[in-house]
Amino acid sequence: MSRYLVDKFLFTVDRDPELVERYREEPRATVDWWEAERAGELLGCTGPERTTWLAFEPAEREALATHDHVALFEMGAHPFLTLTLFIAMFERDHDEPLAYQLAYARALAHLSLPYPDIAT
């Protein structure tokens, strides 16, 4: 897994309210656009400097495109990045305080220590 690239996606989308909404409404198109247009730019590799390293693995792309935070966590994506972004996208769909955060935790309850390595 290219954890750095996945984490960079989560981080940059979370910091742009327009991208948060775009990712919520059109996740696959947003992932494809970000990978093609922003990944190299954000990492300083454009034009002839582009490499295959600046591409998501198929499993990463699918997990991002389906908002699958469990798969992302299992692959080593940083849990705080997925949590903060997904709160921004999905907390509004829940009536009770912390309802989304509790659902997020329940979805990860089957995992036990040691968790996947999240070091970058």
C-alpha cells in the first residue's frame, strides 16, 4: 500500500470544504480526479517526472471510492485522517451526538492489537 499517497488524499480532501462535498457526492470521480490531477502536483512531480508511485493500488482506489474506512484502516491508512474526513462527510446524517463516531468504532471492533502499522 502506498500509505503516504492514501494519507495525503485523506488529508488534502479534509482540508477543503468543496472537496469534502465533492468526495461525499461523487467519491469515485473525486478519487480518479485527485489521483490524475493533484497527486503529482502536491508531491512536486509533474509532467515528465510523474511515476507509477503516484498512483493508488486497485484495492486502495476501491476503498477510497466506496468510503470503506475499515478496508483503509486494515491497509494502514491513518485512522485519525479517515475519522476526521468521514466525520465531516457523514456526521450530519446522524441525529444523536457522536452517533457517527460510535458507528465508525463499531465497524472497527473486530480488530485487535496489534493494529496495522500507521507510521509514515
